[in-house]
Amino acid sequence: MGANKSQPPSTRRTKPSLARSFALALSPKQNPRRGAMDQKDQAKTMMHTKFSSCRGVSFELKPSPGSPFALQTNDHYPPQQPPPDAPTAGRWVWLPQSFSRHGSSRIFPAIFARSTSRVSSHFCDLDSDDDSGDDQTVAAIVTDEEMAVVAAAPVAVDHQAPGKKQARSRLGVILLDQGLFTVYKRLFALCVALNAVGLALAATGHFPYASGHASVLAMGNILALTLCRSEAVLRVVFWLAVALLGRPWVPVLAKTGATATLQSLGGVHSGCGVSSLAWLAYALAQVIRDIDVTPRVVVGVASTILGLLVLSCLAAFPLVRHLHHNVFERTHRFAGWGALALLWVFVLVSIGYDPATASYDHLTGAFLVKRQELWLTAAITFFTLLPWLTVRRVPVTVTARSNHASVITFQGGVRGGLLGRISRSPLSEWHAFGIISDNKDTHAMLAGAVGDFTKALISDPPSFLWVRGVHFAGLPYLLNMYRRATMVATGSGICVFMSFLMQPGPAELSLVWVAKGIEANYGEEMKAACGSSERLGGRVIVHDTAVMGRPNVAALAVDAARRWGSEVVVVTSNPEGSRDVVTGCKNAGIPAFGPIWDS
């Protein structure tokens, strides 16, 4: 960016605009005219075409029926012509500089752009996070250059006031707008209900095993919640799901059901966590009841474990987790580790103690290996430590085209659909990102600058980072289960889908990407990858809000899915965007999935 500023104005004007560069990438056979349009043609173009800015000031741009962006949107702005059969080429619409200068939304080369958008608070937001609202610099640089944009589809544009869109907090969107009866919450309720029934039967004497082994059931719940968060285990589970269900004859309903369940395993994690507290409290009550024949150390250790688990659950409460994520992560980790260490003490002193002799005569290997408590504790420990056994410090290269996002490059290829975790301080915090790779020599992560960690990657780029060797499977990995699927991304959320554009796979994919300042913030390589991907085969829509205004992303997703016959839509956006796309697709009868709370 700095290098661009040092160039003379004449040099800057020779650089093609973002829209022109992207149009050439999508339509290599096009030869647009470079001469100026006469005033009559200008007036005609302005009158019959539609464009809307992020600020809600609109003017018209008529779409080309051959444009790859021209989708049928009957519910919003019906096109004047039917959609094309083969959307492989775009048409140029030329706008003189004088027209863009007086409009609320200027179209200019992205390297000169200074946005007037609101502050961004999510890496998938469409607006930039350090905009000043000053357009005078742009007006001084762009003097008489003719501007060009690709003819966009007549998509619905959001004219709602910014204040209204932000009326509900992100936490409210996450917890309420995603529904009160989501799969996540149903899994949570199911786990808690089953354990509540078992606890009630044990307390009333109708479940003798549970009455005598309450601590075992508490450990069973802890093992289940650990497995639901084990990256290695989930990698195997996701692979099995794709291998077994990713066959053409498997009904789409079975695939979407598996997708919803696997995406919502966090409900099992939290449900088992709450249930383990109940069983441990019941076990502690039994120990206190038999205090005359129970060592005091057992009571003390059990009470401490219960306290640590309560602290861990409180830190994971959505309000705390949302407002103080670092507090949640460190409390959850260190309280859990402390409880696990004390669990070993509890197992040894509780099953090793012989009430008949008031001694620890049973504290022998031959006796301990016969007890299920020991094996449950060993399994919990193994799956807790497993991801840490793969942690290593690796060299990285961090580059940033702007202060909005950085690209972190690592050695080694990675399969599509996998995500990775990185850290500067492995004991304090970890951050997960989508992986971009052609599965050959290198892979990269795209990090939007929205928090302290991601902003520091730009201001203080590291030469080394800590990584976990086991890359975990996320929702995008399940795209391999379907025959045809549409990927929808906003902002930096494109990173989780980029590997699919570079690697072959069984699913026929299409892409909708909505972002601001694509060339300036994400680079020509990512833009070209979208336009030239053999796997997409031209089934791609890229909407730059800096050029074409803020669209109705849900309408774009529905139209794209219908156009290309997709069985499912997967979206990566901020909470509001994901909610809108998922809701819009489901209302249109199209299965859709997006990031959920604790997914």
C-alpha cells in the first residue's frame, strides 16, 4: 500500500480498476471497448441499470444477460430477460469519472479506496474496520480516468438503516435468532434429560448401579464431552460420515441430518458437562453421608474437583464467553487441567482405601487395573493430551496487502475442508482459521484483522508460530458428502472454501462471495482463483460491495442454489449474515448450514 502511495498520479491511473481486473479473470475472451461513450449512451446506461451503494444511495446499471453475475431474482428485482443458459461471459458498462464523482458511492481503483463504512467487529463483515469517511483524497487523485464495472445482477440491495441492523446484539443473534429449538439445543436437552432421569432413578433406589457408582457416571459424561472436542476423534468421525453417506444413492435427508448433528456436537459437550456436575454432586453427597468410613481427603478432593468444574462451566456461559473470550479460554483450560489432575488423586484414594482396615491396602496395581474408574480416567487423560502431543513451533511468512487482513503461509499441503489452530502463546490462547491449500507444498490461512491477535499479525508479523499438527474437520469438510453444493462466503470467510477451488473432489460446487475491496484486501491471486477454478466451472458469483453496493446475500444464495441445482448451501459469514442466509434458504426449501454458537 505504501509503495502505491509513492507513485505519481499518472502511474496510479494506469492501474486497472478492481472490477476490470476481476472481469478479465472471469471472462478472458472479452475485448471491452476502451473508448469513451458519448453523452447519449451514458444517460441511457444510467437510466436503465441499477446499482446501490453501502450507504443506500442508488443508481442504475443494466445487467447483461450473458454476465456470470446475472441471476434470476424474481422475488426482488425481476430481470427483463430470462437467465442465460451458459453464464460464461460478462459485459462492460462504462461510467465516466464525472458520474462517479458526484455519486454517494464512487467507483475507483481499489488501491485508492478509502471507505466510509462502519466499524467491523467480525472477520466476515463486509465493511472495513478503520475507515475515516474522507473522500477528498480520492477525488484529488482520480481526475479524468474513465471507470468500468462489471454488469451486476439486479439483486436485492439492503436499504435498511444501519441503526436498525444493529438493533440486536451479536449475542442476541447467536442465542435467539438461530432458534430456540436448534439441533444444538435439542442435543443439549437430550443429554441433560437422560442424565436427569438416571439421577432421579438412582436417588429413589430404582437404579442400583448408579447409586453405587455415581462417580463412574460423572466420569463417563466427562469422557463423552472430551471426545466431542477431540480434534483427532472428530477428524475420524467426519471422514467416516463422508465415506459412508457421500454416495449418490444416499438420500439428501440423511446427509443433511448427519451434517446438522455433526455440526452441533457442541450440544453434547455442554450437556454432558452440566450432567457431570450433577453426578459429581450426588457422589459427593454420598461420600459426606458415609463420612465415618470415608477418608477426609476424599471429601476434600471431590469438593475441589466439583468447584473447578463449576468454574469451568460458568466461564463457558455464553455471556461470559462472548464478552470475555480470553477469560473463558484460559479458565476453561486451566480449571479443566486442574480437575483432571485431582481426578487421578480422587480415583487412587477412593478405590485404594479399604474401610475394613482403615488403610490403603487396595492401592496396588493388580487391584487398580480391575476398576473401571481407572480406565475412564486414563481415557480422559489420553484424549485431553492427544492434541498437545502434536504442538510444535514452525516458521511462517506473514503478508498483508492492507490493514484489514493478513495471509499466513506454512509449509506442507493440506486437504480441503480442514481447519487449523495457531498461537503465539500456546498455554494462553489458540485461534482457528480456515486453510487454503492445493494439497501440494504449502498452505495458508487468511486472518481478518478484527481482534488483538489478528491485528498484531499485521502490525508485528511473527517469524514463527505454534501450531497443532492435527488439522480438524469443520462444516465445510462435509461438502464432500453432497453431489452439488453452493458455498456462500462474506469477507474473509472465503478462506474456508478456497481449498475446494484448488483441489479436485466428488462434489459439483458453486460459489457466492461477497466482500469489500477484494483486490486491495485479498489480492489478485484469490480473485483469480475464484474466476479460473476448474472445479467451479464458471459457477461463481463475486460481488464487491465497494463497486456494486451491498446486496441481499440471502437472495443471492437462493438464486445461485436454484440456478445450479444445489442440494445444500453452506455459508460462512458473521452471525447476522449466517442467520439471514440460512433462514432465506430454508424458507425457499433449500437445506442450509452456517456457523452456530459453539459449533
